[in-house]
Amino acid sequence: MEDDAPVIYGLEFQARALTPQTAETDAIRFLVGTQSLRYDNQIHIIDFDDENNIINKNVLLHQVGEIWHISTSPADKGVLATCYNKTSDTKVMTCAAVWRMPKELESGSHESPDDSSSNTQTLELLCHLDNTAHGNMACVMWEPMGDGKKIISLADNNILMWDLQESSAKAVLSSSAALEGKGQLKFTSGRWSPHHNCTQIATANDTAVRGWDTRSMRQIYCIENAHGQLVRDLDFNPNKQYYLASCGDDCKVKFWDTRNVTEPVKTLEEHSHWVWNVRYNHSHDQLILTGSSDSRVILSNMVSISSEPFGHMVDDDELSDQEDQHQEEKIKEPLQDSVIATYEEHEDSVYAVEWSSADPWLFASLSYDGRLVINRVPRALKYHILL
Amino acid sequence: MAAVTAGSGAGSGAAGSPEARYYGPATAEAAEAAPDPTDINGPHFDPEAFMTKVRSECPLGQLLAREAALGREIRALDSDMQTLLYENYNKFISATDTIRKMKVDFRHMEAEMDDLAANMAAISASSARVSAALQERHRRGAQLAGTGPGRFTGADQWGVSRGGCPPWGADPLVARAARERVDRYLRALQTFFLGCLGDVRQALAAPRPPGKEGPGLPDLLATLAASVLGQLKAVLAYVQLFTARDVAFASLPYFKGEFCVTAVREGLVVAFVRWLCRTARGFADGPAERGAPAAPPALLLLLARLCLDYENSTISYILTLTDEQFPPQDSGPAVTPGPALCAEARAAAQRLLDHYVQVQGAAVAQMLRKSVETRDWLGTVEPRNVRAVMKRVVEDITAIDVQVGQLFEEGVRRAQSSDSSRRAFSVYSSSRAPGRYAPSYTPSAPMDTHLLSNIQKLFSERIDIFSPVEFNKVSVLTGIIKISLKTLLECVRLRTLGRFGLQQVQVDGHYLQLYLWRFASDERVVQGLLDEVAASAAHRCLDPVPMEHSVVELICERG
């Protein structure tokens, strides 16, 4: 069926945190965390049945506080980490913890969202990430394609690497690094590179993007003034090891080659307000998803800087840059970068966009009013890329 | 006075007669008076008689005094004489020097005059050669056209052939020379424009003494536009001269057709206008090197107005002028139509104005962002004042309003709506409608807050943060206000507020609404955004108890 129509799910609360269930590669599943100051916070497990285009949900209680960031383990479908606010009358502290969801929900269920007898279940706390010494946790990153035992969290100006031991019941700080400098330095976001044997991460603080080696906890590169204003998010190109994308409050998305950090390789300026998220598609790195507080989600085709700038070559699945050049004789014109589609189903700022880890053509976007929209890459483009 | 002689005559006895001869008639009178040998100044002065007389008549004291006085006089006279001598000698010496110098200079001038004469001779020789050569070509050309050599003698002083020339194509040397000259003029125009821009930037950046107004933007714009236009006209005049003076060439069909079109209209005028638009637009694309200072907003505004004026009138004026002076051929090469150039100018103006809005919006937004990020919203006390930053925001926006108003017309404002039914849903609205909300609203179920805000959204139009800015003041100001308030909204959503924090947001919001609505093209825009700020603040508040509206008004009135 020609059905590219978006599917919308509404949470009753404000929400900012979204993640795909990373370890799940068959079923399409996303997790959303709520932000409420007066009611018990929840994590909604959204199950998308793509044959029938319907959503099934399960709700887990997350009573410790409102959720600012959520991420799932790449190895264990039931394990996730959240950054949440602990509020008292005088102080707000963002803490992080690792949780396990009830076994029966790991693989989703078939409760429809209209089911009023939605029995919310609770998460099992596995361990806290103790940050009394470090500050407010901004995010928690799992080692990509790892065994789920290593996580990195960013707390104020600290990078903390943790070992999860005893089946994640205990988190031990294995190494850390701190960003020195004047003023109150604070990391806004970070990303773990899937390349270099997962030994590199990139962080964003203020207007700079820094790369770190996790073995030595030293800075490898620094992109100063990456954006005119605050950098909000980063992502690594899954197929090209030195490329990363950043987005920020200057409404721009910039693409960088970390071997030459003086100039961005490409700049996108399609949004009219702060860009909060940028995501590469996990398989086809020319597809870039961005979400912004101008309430729009934009899907862009950045072919010229992707791993397949000349389109899909029938024989070769892993093309490196050098091989591209050798094939110039049989190559057609390089494709043009363009905006594929602008999705306007949201009416409030979009704070999170994520690709599904099960279906590479499907993605979800979340806006502050609790609206989760599931969309797909237009069919025409999908076939064009595949064939 | 005869003091000179007296000074030297103290010991000379033969002072009498030579002085009489020297001083002539004056002393003759003195000689007629009784010759008095004791008169020290007289011609018959006799020192012996003088000394006897003095010795017998004067007391010792007087003698000593007279001696002292005499001594002084002698010394004074001596030095005077020396000075006079020295001056006289000096004058003689400098006179000699001057005359020597004049001799040398005249020798130089003579040499240069000789050179000049030689050059003039050479120039007239080569000029004669050139015109001889061209006369040959003209003669041949006239022959080819079938006109006899006899017709050629109708040439006037400029060597213009009265006969027609066949269209056998342009002389490549001449064509190239003409193109090079035009290129040079284009580059000179470009340099001139960049120089004018530099002056404008300096004028904008110059520190002003307090109390003195800076240069008015309309003045700067008028000067810039007039200078550029003046220079362009001057260049056209030079090119006109070039084609007129060497009119031997001018009658070639190249000059009549292709030169006018290709070189002058396209290569000079159109190329310059295009370059101007591109350069102006370049200021909106950020500094060339990262870290270099960005263009000041006033410059962006000025260039936007300049490009708009070009689109509206200047381009067609320039093209008309060019076409008058260098009439194009009908069958000539394609020309760039005026509307295409106007479109480029308008695009540049739009980009510059959009960028201006972005830059100014970001500046105001940064103030709001810092004010939200750094405040302790949980522990703050009950608000007594509007926060200082809000007043600065209003001041800055007022200043921007003045700045934009110097160059752009007011624009159309939407009349204030009397329909206030939608106010009922803005529970925490800081509007001026009193009593429209419940003082302590606590949602009984999670659905209610959500339902309310969704219903509110149904009635209000979705605010497009970046609808393209129009070329009038209210549109520009609305764009800037939208960016600022949207930033305020985003920053408030990232914090957690206590009860008094929420009330402070309420007070600040009311203040902004009181003073900002008149800048926007539609006050509902300002109202809508501030409502969203209030709603988000309420959601982020641990204990949402809004302040009494009358108290809010009181605080804002107090300022």
C-alpha cells in the first residue's frame, strides 16, 4: 500500500527524551521519557506495527523524577539508562541511573493505546551513577555495538567512564577526564564514535566540539567556534570514520572532517530556529534527519559527502573514498545534495529525532507537547537508493 | 648721530675736518654756530680744551660718572657697529648663494626644456606615422566600398572619414584595447565602491562624544549612493570621450554596435551592478575568515536599502543612461534585461534584511538567554520589580526601531482586535484583561492542562518564526521580537521554577507585553508568544501560584 502517511502518538505530558530500543533489530520500538513536575513520570514503550500502521504502547513508571535523556543498551534489550531531575525546594540535581524493564515488555506486547486498563509497571533500578562529586548529568552513552558493560556519562565539565559489573548492578568509575578552562564549562551533549574500535567520543560544550580518546582520556581534536552559538547535538557518520555532523543554536547543521577542523565540509541552513538534533541514518549515511524548535523535522540528502556520492554501485557494498576515485570512468554524474522532505506534523518545538534500529527507513520525532510522530523516508527515494 | 665718529674719535685729534666733509650740510650749520672745542659732539672738538674745562669745572663724583657713562657709550656703539657689519656681510653672502642656486636651477630647467622639446618632436613624429598608417587603411577601406580616394579628402581635423565603412568586422587590436580599458574602469569602480564602504564603516564605528548624535543613516546612504552613481556616470563619460576622441575608430561598426553592448553595457555597467549586488550580499554570509568581526548591523541595513533602491529605480536609470550614450544594436549580441538585474538586486536586499533580523534578534535573545540561565529560579524571592534585563530589552528594541525607521517606511499594522474570547483559555496569560483566570489553577487530571493548551492552539494561528521579512519597519521588528521571545521560551523550558520564580516570569512577561506590542505588525504575535512563555513557565513550576493581576500591573507601572 502506498502509505507514507505519518502515524502520531500523543503522550499526556511534556517529553524530551527519545531513543530507539537499540538492541532490538527486528521489531520497531522506541522509548519516550516524560517531563512532569507534578505527576509521576513515565517511560512509554512504543511498539510500531508497520504492517498495519498501528501503535501499541506500554507504560513504565519512572517515579524518581522527570527524564531529560534516555538511552538503551546495545546488548541487552531490557536495559536502559536515564538522566533525570531530583528536585528539592532549593536545588535541582540531574542524576543518572541504569534500569531494567520487566521481562515481558522487552519484546513488546500487543496492548493497544486505547486500553484503559493500562497497568503501568515499574522499572527495576539496577544502579545509580554516582555523581555527587561531578555535577549534573547531561547524557549517558553506551558503547556502540558493545557488550553493554561500558557507558560514558557527561556531567558538567566531566567525562566519566563507567564499568557495569555484576550484571549491571554496580557501576564503577573506571576513568574520567575534566575540561579545564575559565568560566562554568558544561557539556551539552556527546556521542560515541562507532569507528576506531569504539575508542573515540566527541563532546559539545558551548560553541566547541571536542574529540577524545577513551583509552587515554585525552583530547584529540577541537573544533573551535563550530557554531556561532551553542552546539546542541552531534552524530558520527556510521560509514565514514572521520566525518561527524553537529547542529546548534545558530540554526545551522555543519559537517566536519575531523582531520581538518578549520572549515566545515558542508553547511546546511534549512531551519529557522535552534536545531536540537541531528542524526545520520544507520545504513545510508546520505540521509540526515534534523529536528528543530521551529517545529519542523527535515530529512536531507547529503549525497556529496556520503560514502556513496555517485549512487549505489551494484558490485560494491563497502566503498571507501579512494575506491570512489578509481571508478570514475563508469560513474554517472554525482547526485546533488537536497532537502528530501520537511515534516510539519508537530506544533511545538521538536526536541528529539531518532532513526529506528530495526527498519532503516523509519524514524520517530518527538515534540515538547508530547507528540510522537513516526514517519518514513519517501518511497521513491528509498527505491532509488536501493536500486 | 655723530656718535659713531665720537666713539672712534676718543683718541684721534683729526676728528674735525673729515667729518665735516662726510656729514655735509648738517655739520655746516653746526660750524656756523660758535665753534666750541669742548662740545664732545661738535665738529671742532678739542680734547685738551675739553679735559681742562672738565677738570676745572666738575667735581670728582661728576667726573667719575661721566667717565663711566662714556665707557658705556663706547661699548654700546662698538657692538652696534659690529652687528651692523655682521648683518651687512650676511646679506651679501646669502645674496651670493641665491644667485648661485638660481644659476644651477636654470641650468636644470634648460636641460628639461631640451628633453621636452625632444619628446614633443617624437610624439608628433609618431602621431604623424599613426595617422599616416590609418589614412592608408581608410583609403583602402574607402576603395573597397567603392568610394574613390577623392572622397577621403573630406576628413575633418579628427581624421573622420565622411564615407561609410563596410561591416567587415572589428579591428582586433582596437577591440582588445577598448576591452582592456573598460576592464580597467570596472576595476576602478569596484575599488571605489569598496573604498566608500570602508568610509561608511568608519563613520559608523567612530566613537562619538556623549550627547552628539552619530551620522544619520539616511545621510550615509545618500552619500554612498550618490558617490557610486556619480562615479559610474563619470566613467561612462570617460568611455564616451575615449570613443569620441579616437573617432577614427568610433566609426568602425565595432564601436557602433558590439562595443556599446558588449564592452560598455555588459562588461562595465551590468558587470558592475552584478558585482555590487554580490558584494553587498556577501556581507550577509558572514565574515570571510572565522573569527573576523562581522559587519555591523547598521551596515547590513544600509546595504539592504541600497540594493532595494537599485531594484526600484537606480538600475533602470543607469541602463537608460547607458543606452542613450551607447546605443545598442537591434541585431547585436544578447543583452541582460533590466528586470533580471533588478531581481538580483532584490534577492540581495532580501538576504541582507533577513540577516539583519537574525543578527539583531540573536543579540536581544542572548541577553534573555543569559538572564534565564544564570538566575536561581527556585530560591528567588517574591518579585518586587521588573528585572533590569527586560528594561534593557525594551530599550534595545526601541533603538532598533529607530534605526530601521531611518531607512524603511513604517508598514501596516493589524488593527487591535476586539475579540477577546480566546483570552479565556490563557490561564496564566499576562494580558490586560483582568479577572479572566482563576487565581490558583491546579489541574485535577493530567489531561486538563494538555487539553487546554491544545484548545488554545486551535484558536491561535501558528506563529511562523521565520516568515520572510518584508521591506518595512514593522515586519523587521516583528521578526526580531519573534526570535527573542522564542528564545526566552526555550530557555524557560530548560529550568525548574519555584512559586516566586513563576511570578517573576509573570511580571516580566506583562512588562514585555506592555511595551513590545506596539512594535509588532500584529500584537497577537507578541501576545501569543508571551502566552506560551507563561504556559511553559507554569509547567516548569513546582508550585504554580500566579500573582494577582492587579499586583502585576502595579509592579510594571512602577517600572
